[in-house]
Amino acid sequence: MRIIGNIPHPTLKITLMHHGRHLLKLEDRDTEVTYKFRDGEGVHDLASAQRCLDLGLLQEAERTLRELSSQRARFLPPAVRRGDSLPNII
């Protein structure tokens, strides 16, 4: 897998990769979302990935990440849910 580059964001890590198709990965503290784009679907470099994010994909991904994080938290053991922090590994 080849990393094409990163797109700056204040709270997310956004990476564009290529592995037979383009993968746009958005990560927060404890969840991630990856969008896959085949050739011809419009995402082929950082500029085209940024345009896709600007058209609304970023807002949808942020909403999805919040929902996934909330779902994940519901299944953590009660001791962890009370506020014990997990290590932040990036």
C-alpha cells in the first residue's frame, strides 16, 4: 500500500492511499472510516480527495465517526466507561 499523502485537519488524521484503488481514510481518537474509490470515480490525488471532502463527505464522515465512537463506548466494560482512559496510539 502506498501513501499518497495527508490532508490537514484540526482533529482528524486524513490519509489518501493507493492499493489497486484509492483509499481515503479518516481517523479520530478511537474509530476510523475508509472510503474506497475505483479508477474513474473522481478521487485520484490529494486535490480531488479534498474536493470530495469539501462537497460534504467530511461532514458525513465526522457524523459517522461520532456515532461509531458512541456505539463503541456502550460496549466497553463499566470501569472503562467511568472515565478511565485508554492509551492513545497513533
